[in-house]
Amino acid sequence: MSSHAATIDHHHDSTTSTGIPNKKLLWWAFLASDCMFFGTLISTHLVYRLNPPPGNAIPTQVFNIELTSFSTFILLMSSLLMALAVNAIQRGNVRSTRTMLLGTMFFGCIFLGGQVYEFGHFVHMKHMTLSNSLFGSTFYTLTGTHGTHVAIGVLLLGMMYVRTFKPAAGGGLSMNFLHMLAVAVAAGVAFIVFVPGMIEIIYGAGIGEFLSSHAVPLSVGAAACIAMAWFARQSSTVEFGEKNAIDVEAVGLYWHFVDIVWIIIFTAVYLLEYL
Amino acid sequence: MAEALAKSEFTGTGHAPAKSFELFARPTAKTGLVGWLTTVDHKKIGMLYGGFAILFFLIGGLEALLIRTQLIVPNNRFISAQLYNELFTMHGTTMIFLAVMPLNAAFFNLLVPIQVGARDVAFPRLNAFSLWVWVAGATLLNVGWISHLVPSWNFGGAPDVGWFGYSPLTSKVFTPDLSTDFWVLGIQMLGLSSIVASLNFIVTIINMRAPGLTMMRLPVFTWMALVTSFLLILALPAIAIALVEVMFDRNFGTNFFEVSGGGQPILWQHLFWVFGHPEVYILILPPMGYVSEILPTFSRKPLFGYPIVIFSGVAIGFIGFGVWSHHMFTTGLGTVATAAFAIATMAIAVPTGVKIFNWIGTLWGGHIVTRVPMMFALGFIWMFMLGGFSGIMHAAAPADAQQQDSYFVIAHFHYVLIGGATFALLAAIHFWFPKFFGRMVPEFWGKVSFWLIFVGFNCTFFPMHFLGLNGMPRRTWIYDSNMGWNEGNLFATIGAYLLGLGIFTYFAVLVYSFFKGQKCGNDPWDARTLEWSIPSPPPEHNFAAIPQVHARDAWWYEKTHQEEIAKEKAANIKAEEAHGGIHIPDQSWYPIIAGMGLLFGTYNLAQLKHPVVMFGNQVLGSHAPLAIAGLSIVVLACYLWSLEGPGGYHIHLDADGNAKESGGYHH
């Protein structure tokens, strides 16, 4: 197979009719479908934006546009890291691929943490819930669906990251599972507790208070990070390499798509209200 | 060329590495229960789709007969109004989602990989996953029937909100019981199944064609499968989101369609028909593909105007996204919108008419052989045209205002869905039965069933045009004797029994043929496409040699150029054997585990806020833990699935074509 060849053509697959790898074509077709999912959600939001019932939440009084602009910037920068990860694996540099994957995941977690903070803030401070206003209904379902996409993206990147450690000799399923668990726990704690807490601190909350009130999840997250560092010790040769560029690229397609969708959502849901 | 040929069974991610992550050994049984549950073979998956679809087709038919029996005489009290609502809802839902769509899926599976000259679909395990998710959705939709048998399973009966589930009827205020929740999640699962399956077929058709098989040499059926797959992936998201919104309204207090909270029920109608109208082309385009295969075979001529038939199919798919509001002419869209949708609706009749003229052009001057599949295909042209004529009448918005929600509409869509889609499917089943079971269906009994179905169908639905124009509204449980509808309804019901008898005969003959039918060779109809070049039933690996395609009617070309083809085949077999043999992917447990996890999860998600009661005792305060458990099974199964790899083994053919397996992953 071509995987054993000295050079790999990353843009052409001689085994398919079109030269496009099957996996890539599958992702493209899925993204076309996903466009329609978001299209329906955005349409629902815009239709009700033009027909607000009495007592609907007033978006500009709810939004924290500075914070959302910041997290938007972070999400866009994550695409840069994703592109660097693809570039690294196309050059066969597994170490650099891992770094870039972790960076992409971390930026994704910052974005998600911003959303967790935002949702909590809107519900508790601005008293806009899923059910007490139509704006809340459309806003939370649309941005929540996008957030779920980002979270799934982080999970896929995590699986890809863990997979880069698969030993060439085979086996290691339980190691893979524990490693994956550590990655999932670390990412979960990062965006559910750590990042929202950091935002609270920037807005003036006390560090000591944050640490003491979230001691358990924070220590679990720290333990997961230590476990990740331990799992990442390079002991044997790995199976992952340049031939897997298509796998990283496929996840990359999804990641970039989710970013592009956010640009549309940020414009149509947030910026539009400030015109 | 030989090198590329040897690789063309490539399954997507490369051959399995020497060792992959495996929690437990992969199943290897090829027969028996395990063989069927873990299969990734497109032919077996197609059989399973077909078997389930025919089962639900018969159930849906039974529901229709109960409806017709209720309407046989005025003021009838045969069944209750509530049961009647459940029956017409489930009749529509079953026939569309659980009979015609999966029957089409069965043929996609059985035929598409072979017609493109491949050994399987692009992602075989994903294909199995689609099937089991479909089974999960079908189960969820029908689970409410249990309430009628076991009252302690209090789901409120089967869904009863109509197949298009108009808001605000689906609101918790109007249907507080669980039947609507099961309907919402059942349809959601079927949508997921269709999207996943369609992605698979898009990749298969675009990427796995045999050498020489250009897009404009693809059989028309495969082309229609491609267009249908695109329609599915682009249309289903609209209803998926709309269903999520209904689910949120019912369970989490949102106001998408709740008028009291500012929601607008008309939005549901738009979102539903943005899906619902492409859906009717999803139902009819594959049948147009079947008849485009059958008519040339029995006219002994190539299809007339092949490129324009393909183009018309694509055009129908494209315009099909721009006509949804013709279902909503009476809702007050405004003059401009109504006019625009009326014109688009008339425009979509043009490519449809073009196809019909091409089929007639195919028949013209041909040596027509009236075997049973041909009879059904000819019936399709005639009956589908009648349905098309009443469809054009609906396109005129003022006329439609009179016909909306009347029996005229019932007559129209049964002419396109039975006279159209079902006739073509019955033709297709009859036509490809010898290929997949190796036995012929007796001609005489096939023709008897055709005439029973043809006469019964027209007796049932032709009078409905008049009933509708005389004002009989659809979804009528009971009517008074002085409405002038007595004769029409009596006639229609008698016709329905005749149609039922015809359908029974049709399938009884198939069962007989399965056991006792006359055995047949590769090519009993002297047909044109690649599936007829391989044994009946086809072997696991489909082709001994990946075919080299030289012409549109590839098998007709092969039959007239035997020397050239024999040389090519020998070279291709040699090249592939030198490359390690024919690669076949391994079976897998994970698709069915993920599918059943999804069933368990959604079954509990539907009744999320209700306490879990077992033997009269409350076990849990809500179904949330069970729903989470089910979805965790899905995640875990997908995780292990992603690690196990495609795996696989190789088949080696000896000089006589006998297969021998080797388990190695060597290349």
C-alpha cells in the first residue's frame, strides 16, 4: 500500500474514482448537511427576532459583547493551530502534531468556558432562561447546538491526540482508554470550571474564594493533567505517522467548519443587535 | 491500470494494521443469528432493510384496511375516533418512513455497489449502523400500540397527531400523553439513519466506480440514488431541528410553537414542508430509477435520451426545494409568495413530463416483452401520470383552496405513492428477485397479482377524486348518510379489499418462489447492468474481477464483446491476486450495539420526566439516568468502533472461480 511508500501525496488518493479520499468526501457531505441544521436554527432565530412577543428579552441588555468578541477571537485562532497540526503531520512530525492538537483543544475549551460563563451569567444575573422568553429559547438552542459541536470537536481532537501514542507493536487498549479518560476529564474541568472561574476573577472575584469553592473539581482536573503528562512519556515507537495526515485533516475540516458557522452566528445573533 | 484495479476494493482507511485495539474478538459467523446481526455486507443489510420494510408495508396496509372498513357505510361505529386518529397517523408514517423509504434503502444497498462495480459501500460498518438506527426508530414509533394491549404501559396509544404533526396539536396542552414524544424521537432516529446512509451512498457512488465507469455511464437507478441521497442530507436537517424544537416545547418549557409564549405554529408548517416536499421526491426518484432500468430491458432498446433523463432527475431534486409552500396555500402567505410557489410547482412538472416522454420514447419501436416487471412498470407510467395531472391541478392556488384537506388530495397522493412509487417498487422486487434469490417468480401468478392490484387500486382511489370534490374532508372518522358520499366510500372500500387481496397474492407468490421457484442463471431477463453479470445470488465478494466498463449498458457490451472482456478479466484477477487477493472487511458488533444503545436511550428520553415504575413500585424519580445510560452505551460503542479498524481478510479464487479465504493482512 501507499502507506509504505517513501513519499505520500496528501492531495490525491489513487484508489478512488475522483482522487479524493473517501473519508474526506464523507466529511464534506456531512458538512453540507450540517449547514442545513444551522440554517434551520438561524432561520428560527431570525424569524422570531422580527416577531418578538411582548416581554421578550432585549438582547443588548443581556449580551456581554466584549467577552463574546474575545472568545470569538480565541476560536478563530484555534483554527490557525488546527491548520498547523495538519501541516505538522503532513511533514511527519508527530511531536509537533501533538502540541498543536493540544493547543487547538485548549483554545476550544476557552471558547466553551466563555459560553458556560455566558449562559450562567444570562440565567442568574439577567434572568433570561430557556423558557421565560422566546429570545431565550432561540438563543440557547442555537448557541447551545454550536457549543455542542465545539465540544464534540474537542472530543474528536482528544481521540486523535491519544491515538498518536498507539504503540507500533499493537495492543494497549486499556492504556488508550485511561489516557482518553484523562483528556476528557481535563477538558471538561477546563471549560466547565476553570475557564469560567478565570473570567469571574478577571471581573473581580477573589482567587482564594474560587479555589476553595471549587476545590474538588479543580483537584480532579489537576490530577487528570498530571495523568496526561504521565501518559505522554514517549517510551516506544508509535504507529501514527505521515500516513495519518488524512485523519487529522478530516477532523480539521470539521473544526474549521464549526468556526465558520460561529462567524455567521456571531454576526447574526450578536452584532446584528448593535446596528 | 492493473495496479489501480487491484486497489479499487479499497475500503476507506487502508488495510488494517498488523494489530488493532480489540476489546473482544470480532464475529466471524457468516450465517445464523450472529452472522446477520453483525454483518457489514451490503447485500445482507439490503435484505434486512427489505424484510423489515415489507413487514411494515403489510402492517401499514392492514391499518389502511381498518380505516376503509370504518368508512364503508355512513355512521359506522367499527372503531373509536381515537383509534381512527392513531390509525391514519400511523398508516401515513408507516408507509412513508417504514415501508417506501426502507424499501428504497434496500435497493440502494442491494444494487448500488454492484452497479458501480464495487465490492461493498465505502463505509460498511456505518451502513450497518444506519440499518440498526432505522430499526430503533421504527420500534420507537410503534411502541405506543402496546398501550392497547397492556394498559399499565400507559403511553396513550400510538401517535395520533397526523403524519405531519401540525403544531399546536403536538403541544403538551393538546396531547399530554407520551405518544407524541415517541413520535418525535422515532422520526428523529429515522432521520439520523437516513442521513448516515445517504452520506455513505454519496461517497460510494462518487468515489467507488469501477474503471471506465464515468458519471454519464452510471445506470439511471444509481444516478437517482445519488440525487435522492443529496435530497436526504439537505432536507432532513430542517425536520430534525423542528422536532428538537417540539421536544423542547414539550419537555423543557420553550415557546417555539406555543402561541401563549409568542411562538408561531406556522413556523412548524414551513420547517416541516421544507423537509416534507423534498421528501416526496425522495420517495419517487428511486422508483423512477427502477422503471428506467426495467423499461429498456423489456423493450430490447437502450434508454431513450439518457442524459436528459438524468438531467431531469437532478432538476426535480433541485426545484423540489423551492415548492414547499404549495402545501400551505390556504394559510395566507400573501399574493406574491403564493404566485411564486404556484409557478415553481408548475415548473417542476416539466422535468417530470420530460422523463415520461423519454420512457415512452424507449418503448417506441421496441420489441416489447410483457413480463410481470414490465407490466408494473407500464402501470407505473400510466398511474403516475394520473397522479401528476391532479398534482398540476393543486399547483393552481385558487383551485387548491377548494381541494385542500379533501379526499381529492388523498386521491392525488395515493396515485403518486401507490400508482407511482409502489408500482415501481413491486416491479423492482419482481425484477431483481431472481438475482438475489436465484429463483424465478411464476409468470402466471405474478400477472394475477398485477391485475388484482391494478384494478383494486383504481377502484379504491379513483372515486376519491369525486368524494373530495363533493366536499368530503380527509381524516373523517364518520359521515352522515345524506352527504352524497355513500356510494363512493362503499366502492372505495371494496376496492381496498381487492387491493389487499392483490398485495397478499403478490407476496404469497414471492414466498412460494423463495422455496419452490424455478432456478435461474445469472441473467434471466437478458438485462443491461452489471449486477446481471455475476452469479445469482451474488457471492460475498460480488465480482471475481473488478469490471472494466466500456459503455452505458455495460453488461450488454460485455455480452457482445466476450473475447475482449475475458482477456481483461483474466488480467484483473491476476493483478488483484498478486496484490494479496480480494479484500473483504470484517464483521462488527459495534454498529448494532450503538443502534440498540440509541433505542434504549431515546426510549427513556421520550418519557424523561416520568417516574420509572416496575411492577407497581416506583424505582426512579425520572427516566434521566436510564436515558444517560443508553446514550453512554452509544458513545462507548462508537469509541471502541473507531479503535477496532476495518480489519478484514482476503479471498483467493482458483481457476474454477472457487473461493478460498486467508486471514492475513499481508500486502
